[in-house]
Amino acid sequence: MEGASTWIREQDKLFETGLVIYPEGTPDRFARISERVPGKSVSEVHRHYQLLVRDMLEIEAGHVELPNYLDDYDIASSYGDQFVLSSTNQIGTTTSKAKERKIGIPWTEQEHRDFVLGLKERGRGDWRGISRDFVKSRTPGQVASHAQKYFVHINTKPNKKVRKRSSIHDTPL
């Protein structure tokens, strides 16, 4: 974005700490925060704040996929080296360090039960609501993908296809 200065991680942390120490409504808030962040002027701190607010609005509106945080990799590490590490850039989007495709973690029976419950209550298409209120461990995109596979599975005639392995979609509710 034009007019945006480069910030290093340490400056970001000092900026975030300043936002906590000097909450909204504090007189000379951005001047006080800029005193805590070496190399950044009041106008740069204010611009950085405006970008942060814009990014938060974009995320809350569902226009930006949430990045994977290090805690997610702790969970994933039990599944071996299946994941491509990603990093978060200045505006909160995720950039891949490799052009490989991520392999997901299989859904648990409980996640599937929660998905079906959410589907019954929210209906088809409210993937964000099902993700937020029923399957909190999955993103709206993952819920939508699971739903697509689920509907294909339940619409497949048992006589048409011989299943060689069981499916999470066969889980009794």
C-alpha cells in the first residue's frame, strides 16, 4: 500500500504494547505510542493503526482467511511433516514458503457430529455460522469443503458404488 512504511516484528510488538498501555481516548495516544517505537514518527504510528483497523474489519467481514499461527503447528506436528509452513505479512494475509499443497487433518467423529448438528440448525450455506458456533476447530472454508463431500456421500446410491473403506460421513449420529 502506498505511504506504508516497513515495520519489523520488534516494532510491531512495541506498537501493540503501546495500544494496550494507551487505550482509545488517551490524550496524544499516537504520540505516546511513537515514543515507545524507535524509528517511527507519530504519523507512521497513526497510519499503522489505520491499517490495523482496516485489516480487522476485513477479517471480521470474512474477506481474509485467518493465518495459521505457531500453535496450529504444535497440533499438526503429531501428523508428521504434512504441512507447508506459512508466514503472516503486514496486513494479515498468509504467504506460502513453498508452492506445495497443504494436506489437512482428518475430521474427527465429534467434529462431524457437530457439523451435522450445525447443518440442521443453520441450514445449507451458512458455513461461517457453523464454523463459529458448532465446529470451532475448523474454518468456514474447511466446513464448506466438508459439506461438499458430505452431500456427495449422502447422495451416492449404495448400489452404484462399492466402498473400499469407511467414511467419516458414515458416523452414526
